[in-house]
Amino acid sequence: MLGVDLLIAESELGGYRNEIVALITVLVALALAKTVDRTLVTRGRRLSTAMSGGELSAVTDTRLRLVRRLVFASIIVLGVALALSQFDAVRRTATGVLASSAVLGLVIGFAARQTLANIVAGILLAVTQPIRIGDLVTFEGATGTVEDIRLTYTYIRADDGSRIVVPNERLAQTTIENHTIVDPRVHVEVSLWIPPEADAARALAVLREDPQLDARIADVDKDGVRLVAATWAESPAQRAPVAAGIRASALERLRGAGSILKVNS
């Protein structure tokens, strides 16, 4: 009886052989993709430590992220293709599709044109690197820090914490102002308004007592005189704290000198 039961169980499992093989194939592909991804991350960190003794540079980080995603997606796609090949119906359909590959290629190419264009643009951005992870950029009037460059979209974190998601094709076709591609430091300016009757020259002298500040008169109108106090922040992440520090110290200095201010960021 035991032998008969084993034969029955084996027969029942045999009826689901293709499904089981397909599931195992997908699971193996997923595990392999994650293993390769972790290996690339570990290898990148080791190379960075050996060469610079620190974290990955913006250039290396940007390219490594692209390579990881391309490899991960390729392994998953290959695994799914192998899993589907276990089914006769799929193989027959694939054979028919290949017979009319020219027409199918036109249809798929037209339907996925935008996605493919974004992927190609993402690869070009990672290779040519007009922007990198961590750069402070201005795109179509919006300023923020590049948080991630993916295969199809780039994520920019604005000053208020919101995320600006931009298709890579638009980034590749539009002028981008990169504030930190040459120098990682960021120029920070703060506007300070004083009444029209205030002594602007004296206010400038007071602000310039701080050797790290560059102060100048930026504008004059009937409502007052706009002074600009500027300095450099070491990184985009320090812009807000540096600007807040300039406002606080300038307000204290000018009030101490008897000037009346209103601060406008």
C-alpha cells in the first residue's frame, strides 16, 4: 500500500511539474539577483575604502546604483523568461511571436517608446553625469538635492522636504543648473531689509565685521533698502542651517547698532 501511495503522490506532483519548476526558477532568480546586488554594494564599499578611505564618491555612487539596477532587472527578466518557457503554450506563443517579430517590434517599440527613452536617458545620465547623487541642482525653476537616479526617473529632494520626480528623458533634453558639480560648497545668500531712512553704509560696515560674510546693497526702493549677506556652506545639506545662522547674527548685529530690520528670505 505504501508503494501505491508513493506512486499516486508522485503522479500528482508530476502533474504540477512545470509549475513547480517555474516557481523554483523565479525564486532562484530572485535570490541570485539579491546576492549579486549585495556583492556589488560590498565590493563598491571596499574599493572606496581602499582608494579614498571614506564613503563612495558622488561619481562612483551614481554609476554603481545604475549598474546594480541593470543587473538586478536583467537577472529577474531572465528568470521569469526561463520560468515561462516551462509551459508548452507559452513556447508555442513565443514561436509565433518570433515569426512576426518585425510587426511585434514596431508595436512594442511604439507602446513603450517613453519608457525606453527614459531608460536610455537614465543610462546616459549615469555615464556622462551632468548631475550626481548629492548635487544641488535647479530644474525648471525648482531647486533641490539629487536623491536618486533610477532607470526611468530621477528623484530630487526640495528644501521643504518634498520630492520632485522627473522623467530622465526630460532631464536629458532640458538645461539643468548644477550648483555643486565643480565645487561641493554652496553659496548661501540672505536678504535683509532696512528702512529707507536707515544708514545703509553703517549697516554694511556692521555686517562686514564678520570676515566670513560678503555684504552688499542689492536693491533700493520706496519701501526700504535690501541688503544681501552671503557666505559658503560646505555642502547642500548645510544650506538651511547656515542661512538661519546668518539671519540670527545679522539681526543681532544690526539691532545692536541701532538699525531696524525686517528679514525676508
